[in-house]
Amino acid sequence: MPMKSVLVIFFLSVQSNYLDNTETDATDVDFDTVQFFATDQGNWRIKTYAINQDVHVWSMGGTPDDILDLARQNTEKHYGDVLTEGYILESTDGVDGLRNELRNRGLDDHLEISKSGFVFWAPAGSNYHSRSTPQQD
């Protein structure tokens, strides 16, 4: 049985830099995201910061089916005032299937693939990686 992958992407109306604690209005090409990626192998929450192409990743519990409600609730709670667009991509064809889903929605099909097993969307030509460590709440 093929493994189901779910990628939820929320675009934000701001671009920020976690290290400098700065934020400005997003542009058509530079904006922060909140993403959730789920497979039978694990679930992750991914936050990207556009100004310095920083990424923070949290491993989460649950199943791919749980991720949709959690993604909506968490993102609306913490980022509802700056949400602009949201996409739910589901595939049983792995990364290639997710790329097809992105193209079908008119989005860039560039995905970053981590060694830890999670995937996240980033604009082509970008160089996102962890540049800072989030503070613990």
C-alpha cells in the first residue's frame, strides 16, 4: 500500500527575520510560511522566515489524518491576522506527487527534502536552512 503524504502550506502577509526579531510586509516573492508535513513516518511543523531564509522545524505526534485539523487550528490561533493563502496537498506518489499537486495549483514545485524525512515548500532559487534556534515557550 502506498504511503500517504500530506503537506499543508500557509502563506503569510509578512516576511521576517527570527534572529533580529524584525518583520515587514511580504512581497509577491518574499513571505513567511507555516507548513505541516505528515507521513506514516512522522509529522512536522515547519516555519520559514523569508528575510534570512531561516527555517524552524518541530517534530509532532499524531497521524497524517490528524494533521489537517491541527494545522488549521494552530495556524489560525497564532497567525490568523497575517494569513493570506492556504493549500492542502495530499499524495500517495511521494515527493513527485506533491510536486504535481503544487503545479496543479499554479505554485512553484520546489521542495526541500531533509535528511530527517520531512519535506517543505520553498521558492526555487532559495536556500532555506536552520540559521537560529527557536526559544522554548
